[in-house]
Amino acid sequence: MDSSSSSQQRRRGGGGGMVSPSHTPRSTDKSARDLRSGDFNSNSSSKHDKEKGVNVQVIVRCRPLNEDELRVHTPVVISCNEGRREVSALQNIANKQIDRTFLFDKVFGPASKQKDLYDLAVSPIVYEVLEGYNCTIFAYGQTGTGKTYTMEGGARKKNGEFPSDAGVIPRAVKQIFEILEAQNAEYNMKVTFLELYNEEITDLLAPEETPKFVDDKSKKPVALMEDGKGGVLVRGLEEEIVCTANEIYKILDKGSAKRRTAETLLNKQSSRSHSIFSITIHIKECTPEGEEMIKCGKLNLVDLAGSENISRSGAREGRAREAGEINKSLLTLGRVINTLVERSGHIPYRDSKLTRLLRDSLGGKTKTCIIATISPSIQSLEETLSTLDYAHRAKNIKNKPEINQKMMKSAVIKDLYSEIDRLKQEVYAAREKNGIYIPRDRYLQDEAEKKEMAEKIEHMELDSESKDKQFLEIQELYNSQLHLTVDLSEKLDKTEKKLEETENSLLDLEEKHRQANITIKEKEFFISNLLKSEKGLVERAFELRSELENAASDVSSLFAKIERKDKIEDGNRVLTRKFQSQLTQQLEILHKTVAASMTQQEKQLEDMEEDMQSFVSIKAEVWIRT
């Protein structure tokens, strides 16, 4: 442990003797087994889990439609019932709508927030880690369904404020530090961050020795080895000691920046690799007797690459090969899950490095939670159903969680001193060049490879024996098939002769059938023409009949009109004669009246002249007198 890490530990209250292995300790240390009084209660509380097992917790999260899907009005075929913990998928099979419903431990619909998912599903797991369990949370689903967003969330704000859309990892880190600070506990915390890409493990926290190129050649691959206890460990993996949440956030950003991403049809910034971010916590506790014990818990946060089909992802050439490797590891993971659910014999953990890394999380001593992310759109229905089937099967996996053995601080210090002495001896041997020296990592790697080769040889021998048995069975089957083939050959010759005769008869019948068809077609042609002519004549007759009826109607109307006209003319003549007679009488009366009037007027005029003369004479007399 270097001076910088020692100073960091002193900030937490003098943790100089904290454990620093790359994996958490189990109940294999004799000195720890002899002093188990400090964790008797916690061990007894987990007996039920160890005996009967605990199902893997499976959570489903459905993302909302993205902008492109909303713009083209993509149909939604997935519905989530968070209260009943059900996910329903609407399928159209043979023009029939069929609903498939899946039941999970928890369901989060498109409107759910990051905080809701974390508080209800992940927060209890973090408490289990601080109680001394190893826990794993991994996200699985098609590219573009929000796996990395769920695990990491949005970008952190520059002012240091905790973002509202922070994912599982930042929230888990925040919760861990808040609990430890509230307990005023002495602790030591380490993180690792690795990437699995094309079946090659890379340490994302390793220092870069060369500038980072497009192919990420600066990433240093590390070896995966057996630990001799049924598990695996990654040798040479960088462990960063951290004291604050911000340090972990920076490490997370540093590692995430190195992850391999590429554009696909499903996601412009798709994670093309699996990643495992691990947080190991050692907490110091004191027994009632005053003995210092160390409790250890580990949280593995796994972000798997997209599970979609190669053709759906739009991958080509190198990306297609890469997608093939991703699918290979995920298919192996699926086979492991099926084997665990069916409780069949051999579990193919060794077929993929991903399943080797997750071995303890699937059917082991770890508490595991799977977050399956899905899309609601109809374009992703096939992959969504595949994800739901995968997650529904995983629900039936049973783990046997076992709390990590607490260790005495003095025993840990003793182990560390022994490790220091052993390393000193190796350094001395290397310096003096005594004996045969190879690096310890190389030695462990060789031993692991030998063990792996021995297992492979054993498997190959078993396969060889089974193949020999299969060969004998196939040989017997071949002989029986050979006899059967001879009999069938004779039958075939007879059948071929019959077939030839039948074919000749068939040719004659076909010729007759062809001639009959020609005759029928000619007759049908003539009949068709006659029917057309008949139809035309009938239509013309109907037209003429209609015209004739119209003409007859017009003639009748014309005669009626003429008759009415004659009657009107007769009436007019009678009226004319009557009017003429009346006019003559009236004219005679008028003539008489005018003659009488003229006579009367003449008489009146004469009277007026006489009166005028008399008036003038009277006037003249009066004038004369005056």
C-alpha cells in the first residue's frame, strides 16, 4: 500500500490495516472461522437463504417513445401495469390480436423516473451490501432501450449539483457514502472498472502508456484466472482507493470515456461492450469484547451490450463480427440461465468470459438483480419479446446468498505481513537470480491455463467416448439402412417403370385435354359474342320503345292543346259578336247624347249673348248718367 493510499485511509480514522484483496473473503480462513462470535447473528439470519435459495430479482423498465418514433406516429404495442407488476405485449398473428402478459418482481413504465426505480428496486440492495453481502445488478436489453442511461444516467452538472436523471451507479455511490457518514464508520473503499469486448477483458482504469487511437490500442488487456475456489479473478486489475463520491464519479467518467461505442441503426452512441463496475467496501466494527472485526461487501454493477439481432442493428463487416461476438456471449448467458432453471447437469459457464465473470451472480452466493430494458414500439417487438422471455426465465434462478465472513483486524494484518514477506522473498530471488524466476502473474496464468487445459482434456475424453458410442450406433444404423436401400432400389425400379407408363398416359390425356380446352374456348368465344349482340339489340329495343312512348305522349298532348285552342277561339268569337252589338248600342246612345248636349249648349250660348248685350246696354246707360 503506497503513501498516497495510506494518507487517504487516515482521513477515515486510521484504517491502515484494511483488507486489500481483489476479491471478497469467504469462510475459508481458519483464523476467521475460529472467531465468529462477532457475526453469529448475521450468519444465523441468512441460514434460510442458504438452505432454500433466493430467486434472482427481475425488474422490467420500458422507455418512452423517442423523438423519431413520435414524429412518425409509431404504434405502441407494450403496456406496463406497475401496480400488478405486469407487462403486456400486443401481437398480431394471422390477423388476430393476441396479448402476452409477463409477471415480474417490479415493473416501471415509460413515465417512471430514475429516482423511482432506484428507491424501490436498488436501494434495498445497497443496504444488503453494507450488511456484508456480495450483490450484482446488471442491465440487459436491446440497443437503444436505455441500459446505459439506467445504469449511469445523464451527464453530471459542472457546478457539482447532483443531476435529477442520475442512474443506478451514481445514486448507489451517493447512498453508500451517506450511510457510512451517518454511521460515522471507519471504512476502506475500492473500485474497479473492466470492459469485456470481443471476448477480451480490458481494464478501463489502467494508466494509458500511449496516446489513445481510434482502435483503443492503449487499453491493456488483462487475464481471467481461476481462484481455486470455484470462482474467477481478474489478475492485474487496477483498484482505485476512493474516499468521496466525487472521486468515484470521476473514475466512472474516466472509464466510460474509454468504452467502445459505435453508431448503429438502433442507437447513434451504442455501447458495443459489456462493462462491470465493482465497489468493494471494508467496514471496521467492534465486538462487545472490544475485538476489531472487518466486514466486507461488494457491489457489481454490470452494463451489458445490446442484445439485438445483427441484421436489426444495421451492423456491417467489422461491426457485424463484433455484434456476433456480443450475441455469442449473450447466447451463452441464455444457455446458462436455461440450464440453471431446468436444473440440468453441466452448466456451461466456461463457454464465455462473460458467464465466467457472472458465475457467482447466477446460481452462486451473490444476491442478483436483473434490470431488463425494453422499447414500446412495434418495430422492436421481436427483440422486446425476446428480452421479456429471457427475463422471465431468469426469475426462476435460485442463488444461495452467503454473508461474507467477518475477519479479525489482527488476522488481516498478519496475512498482509505474510504477503509482504513472500513478496520480499520473490524480489530477492529475482535480484539474486537464484532458481527459476518468472513473474507471479505469469505463473498464476500458466497454472490457470494448465487447469483449464486439464478440464478441456477431460471434457474431450468424455466427448470422445460419447462420440465412439455414437459412431457404433451410426455404423449399425448405416448397415440397416444399406439393406433397406437395396430393397428400396428394387421397388424404385418397378415404380419408375410404372411411372413411365403413367407419364405416357398422362401425356395423351394432356393432349386430349388441350384440344378440348381449345374447342371449349372457341365455343365460349362465339357464345360470348352472341350474348353481346343480343344484349345490344335488347338495349336498342328498349331505347326505341322509350322513344315511341315519348312520341305518343307528345302527340296526345298536342291534340289536347289543339282542342283547348278551338274552344278558346269559339268563345272569343261569341264574345266579339256580343261586344260589337253592345258597342253599336253604346255609340248610338253617345251620338244622341252629344247632339242633345250641342243643342243645349247652343241655347245656353244664345242666352249668354242676350244677357251680355243687356248687361252692356245697362252698363252704358249707367256710365252715361254718371
